[in-house]
Amino acid sequence: MKIKISDKKSDHSLKLNYLLNLYSLLSIALIIMQNKLEVKNIPSIAHLVMGAAIGLCLYYISEGRFSKTHCFTLFLNSYLGPDVGWVIGIGRYSHSLLFWPIFAFFLAYVYHYFTRFTIKIDGIRNIELIDLERYKLQYFNTFLLVLAAGIMHIYLDGVVNKGGKFSVIPEIIPVYEGLVWTYEDFFLFGVEGVFPLYTLVSMFIGVSLIFGFIFLFVWFLKNNSKKTALIVFIYIVVFIIFFYLVGSIATMFHLDGGALIFVGIFWVIPLMLCTMSVKDFKFMRNDTKTFVRTNRPQTKLLLVIIWLLVMGLISLIFSILGLINNETIVSSIYSRNEEQISEYFSYKDLFIMILAIEIVVLVISILNFMCVTGLLLKNKKVWKFTVYYHLIFSWTIIGLIIACVLSETPIKEMFEY
């Protein structure tokens, strides 16, 4: 969304115009404007709770086979999941059912790296990431968890944030407008039927298939095997096809065809993926038993230092420009969005909020410079603080990556003297 800040000819520098746009976008993101922008409340902690609840249930039911590592991976990715795509500008693609598995394939490498570490907590002052120097999950198991959590994330976003709309194929401008399915598209699937049969015949076959599934499932429980599982799957597919052909008359006007597809995509598949994630896949290299040693620790440390330095400089520039031009920024944002903002915040509230953001950004820049200096001087206390500092931002993924990199055994040894 592009926001024009002022109708006047530019009296400010180009940098200030960019800054105004940045703060305008930031402030609008913090303000609930459902009516004007037609945006629903975005779920946040709900993603975490859903991932945590499902993960813990699987952990206790499986008596630990679905391990705490499985649980944490599902928990964290159910919150971040496809939203990581927004960071690199492909959010609309990562939030689609078709593109998400592709994105998850690459994202799983990051989460797989995390499984190399465990956290040791001995009081608030003694929190430490321990490098196990081997992975606790295979890559493919991690991929299954990431894929499952992302589907759960898309489901909750579609239900709450998008009012029952789910992106199947992303929009590709200007080639393709995308494919979006709504609740109605799912639940009205096959309702009319393509080749309606005689009513009583359709109902008899439909009801027979429904009760037949009960006996089939009991048989599956008695003969739990891949073969019987495949038969159950084929049976469900046959039922959906029959429903599509004859219409909802087959189930006495219940919307079973679309409901099965909806439940299958958003509930059954994620749970199946989580279940499969505990298995040992022989076709994959088992890196959970292989000793892993960090290559080029000096290079990794240098990359972390460069990242902290660059982010520190960017934060410093924006915070200083913001503090110098704070009045102009607040006035511009408020004048252009007064109708929406005034419903929730006064001008003074907005002024304080923007000022607080600028101060926080300035503090972050100072902390980054402190971390850079300490790491260059191989200061153990600053190294430990840098790990703690980034663990606080572990929900951003990049924070957790930096904390883990600094906790790799060869890098940690540089600061043990």
C-alpha cells in the first residue's frame, strides 16, 4: 500500500519523505482501522496457542516420541510460518496453499539448524544455548513440521483475518489474478451435482457409503496397515466424486463433499504431517547421529558483526532523523489519517507513540554498536549479552539465528578464556 504523505510540493529532503512514509506505514499498522481499510483483527497469540496446544497433545499422547523439539518447531512456525515471506517481499505467495510447500522446503533448513541446539535454564541469570553438535531431527522431519504449521497458520489467517477467504494460487501481476476459495466455495462444492440420479437411488447409495465408512474404519483399526489406510483414502475419494456427480441429495442435503475437502486440507493433512514427522525415513541421510562441526567460525562471527553494524547504522540514522523531524512526522501522519486515527488516539497520544518508537530504535542502535565492539574485542560478557539480547528477539527468526550462531561450540570457545 502506497501512502502519499503530503499534497504540497516537497519542502523536505528526499530522505525525510522516505522517513515520513515509513512512520506513516508503521503507525497505521499499529492502529485498528477495520471499517476504513476493511481489515479484520489479525490473530497473533492465537497462532502460538494453537501450535502449543496441538504440539503438547501430540507430545503426551506419543509419550515423548513427538519430542519437545518437534513441539517447539511446530509452536514457533505456527506463529511465524508464512509471515516470514513478508520480510523478503513474497508474503502473498507464501500465504497461498500452492506456494507454501515450496517456501516451506527452504524455510525448513533454518528450523533444521535450530534443532542442533538445546537451551539450558538455571535461573534467570543463567540461560544458555548448548550446541549439541548434531541435529535432533532429520531435515525431512523438520520439513513436515514446518509444512504442517504453515497450513495451520494459513487456516487461522483465513478464518479470522480474511473472513473466510483462502488463497490457493497467488496473484501474479499482471499475468494471473490468483485463485481464492471462500467458505462458500468449499462447502457448496458439488451441491447441485453434474449428473443427478433418481432421488431415492442417490440417497440410498449416499447413505450406504456413509454407514459403510463406519465398518471400513473399524476394519482399519483392526488391521492397521498401509494397505488398509490406502483403501480408506480411496473410499473417501470415491465418496467425494460421487457427491460431486449426484449433488447433496446423496447426503440428504448435507454439504459433506466440500466439508471433507476443507477438513482434509486444514485439519487432517497437518495432523498427518505431524504424525509422520516422528518416523525415521530411511531414504534420507540420518544427520541426527552424525557429528557436526562448525566450518569457518571466524567467517560466521564476522558476518554476525557486519549484520549488527549495518542494522545499528540504519537504526541510528532513522532514529536521529525521526527525533529531529518528530513534529513534522506526527503532523503529516495525523493530518492525512485524522479520521481513522482520532477514533483511537489523540494527537498527543500519537506524538508520544512515535517518540517512543524513535527512542527504542535509538537504544537498539546503541546496543548493536556495543555488541559489535565487544565481539571484536572478544569480550565474554558482551558475547553473553549479545546471545541474551537476540534470544529476546528469537520470534523474528533472525534473532534466533544469530543467538544460535554465536552459541556454536567453536565460536563460543573464542570467548572462553
